[in-house]
Amino acid sequence: MSHTTEYDLHTPAHPVRTPAHQGISTPARWVLGSIFVVMGGVGIAGAVATFFNMKSAFGSSGTAVGVVAAGEGATAVLGLTLVGLTLINRPYPSGLRLGLWLIPLAGSVTGGVVALAKDDYQHAMVNAVTPLAMTVAAEMAGYLARSIVVASTGVDAEADRLTGETLRRIEWHQARAQHHPSKWTRKRSAKAAWKLARTLGRNDVRLAQSLPNAYAERTASSAITALDSLYQRIPAQQPAALPAPAPVVPAAVEPPTTPTVEQLPEVEAEAEIVTATYATDWVKNGSGSWKADPGMYAASYPEAEVVEDQAVAPAAQPQLPTDRWLQPVPDQVRTEVHTPVRTGSDQQVDVYDDQEPEVTGEMTPERRRELILEAIGEGKSQREAAAAASCSPTYVRKVLTKEAAA
């Protein structure tokens, strides 16, 4: 008989597929019925024996019936409740099973005390063990009923209750072992969780029947895999290969365009165009310092015609000489320019334009001026000269202007 439902530890009395989940044959039913009859007969015999013992001790039938009702009668009620809860797939409380032993124990103590009052030690022993017959009968009847229900329906309500309680306690101890502020409390909870894990699944008939089957299936699967590898055979059934996931290609993001000199919008040329002549040579004076050649000054500055109401094409960029610094021109031919003009090497922002260079023991102003003039004489740019003299390009231009005006 096949079943497809699965077992859930967190849901009590939930069906589970197990080899014991099967019907009970008719002969088995007759045998089980006979067992219940025998168990009931043993319990009744113990109650009758207790009745006569108490009657001989007290000399009253009513007192004897009361003792039997309080002992064997209460035990019988608890036993029937245990069997009934098992048959309807409900777990029984722990207090019920505890009562199955405490009540007969009270009857045993009562019978023993009554016999000892007359110094009858033999009857004291008999009176003490007689009530236990009902306890054994009730316990075994409940266990047999539980086994029958598990075999026929696949439900073990008591095992579910115990497993759920154990899991709850393990979870609580693990949480306390991780987050409790006391170090010793955390250690005790960790040990308690390990002890509870050791008892998990104990007395679970379904687990005992399912684990061997699961182990046998895995062993057979491993053996088949080993044989296929030995004989180089392809397994009969292989899981279908899943298609490889398509690579995720991020959307192309165009970098922000930074306008360059070529991309800047064209500006109409000024009506008046000023040209300048660049100095190409430096000479040393008598003191050994560098000085510009006074013969290399601008000579002519032609003016362009002004064309009104017409777009003027930008003038062609002149071919500059190798040196990159401008020669000063006379004041009478200068034209005011509102936009500062800087060479290609000075396009970046100068950080220390407004600061004078630091004076140290080795780098004096005279030494820095000599380094600047020497770098310019070697054909280096103003920024390269500034790097060589540990100053800003603005300071280099100031030095060059002073040298040119000297």
C-alpha cells in the first residue's frame, strides 16, 4: 500500500509514508483483541484482590470498595483515557502517564501500612504489589494501541509531541547560548542543546523503520554509480542538463564628454588682430645670469579690416616657434584683451598661483631664479621650469618678465 504524504515535525499527528503504514489482517485483529482481553483481566484480578485484602483488614465492604475505587479504579480511568487518545491520533499529556504510576503507588502504600499495623509483614508485601497489576495493564494497553494506530494509519501523535517539544527546547537553548550576556549561562545552554539533540527521535518507530530503507537506497545508488564507472557505462537515467544561463551584459553607458579645444564652439574672430613675435635666444650677461636678446622684439602689428554685419572666419593659427613664452611688446601697440591667453603647458589650474615659493636653506630666491632661467634656456616649458625650481608657473612668468624688462 503506497502513500505519498510526507512527515512534518512541526505539525503534530501528520501522516507519514513508512513501511509500517499498512493494514492489519483479520488474524492479527483477533490476536490483538485477545491481548486486550488478557490485559483487562489482569487489571480486574488485581482490583478484586485488593478488595478482599482491604475487606479483611477493615472488616467493611464499603471501605474496601472505596480503596479499590481510589486506587485501581482511578488507574483504570487513566488507562482508558490513554487508549482513547491514542486511537483518535491525539498526544496524551505527561501528567496522565505520571498518574498511572502515582495512584497505584498510593494504593500500595495504603495496603502495606494496613498490614504493618497488625504486624503482618507477609500481607504487607502482598498488599503493596497487588495494585501494580492495574498499572501494568493500563500501560501495556496504551502502548499496544499506539503501535496499532501507527501501523494502520502511519500517525504517531506521541512521537510528534515529543519531537516538537525537543526541537523547541533545542531552539531555545541555542538562542540563549548565542545571545545571553552571561558566559556561564551560554556554556550551560550549549551543553543542554547537545544533550537534547542526542535524544531527538528516540522511541520513534517511523524513524527506526525509515532510516534503514534510506540507508539501503543510498548504498544501492552508490554501488550502481561505482559499477557504471568501473565498466564505463552511461547511467540509464541522468538528470536533464539545465541550459546555461545567458550572460548578463550591462547596458553600455557613454562616458560624459569633456569638451576639448577642438569641440569648443567657434567664436567669431575679433575685428582687430594682434600678432606678436617670440624671442628664440637667451644670452648670459657678465654676471653669469640669463638675459633675453634685446634684438628680438616685435616690429609690426598690422590691423585687420573691420567688417560689419558679416560673420568673420576665424584666423588661421600662426606657427609658433619652439619656445613657448611671449616676448613683451611696447605699450603703444598693446591691445587690451579681456580673456587671458595661456600656453598649452599651462592649461591646468595652478594650485599655488597666489603664493610665493617657500624659502629653504638650499633653495634661495637667487638659486630658484637661476634654475628657472637654466630650464628655459634648455628649451623646457614654463611648467617644467616650475617643477625644476619647486615653484608655480606664475612665479616662473614673473621671473621671466623681470628678466626681460631688465
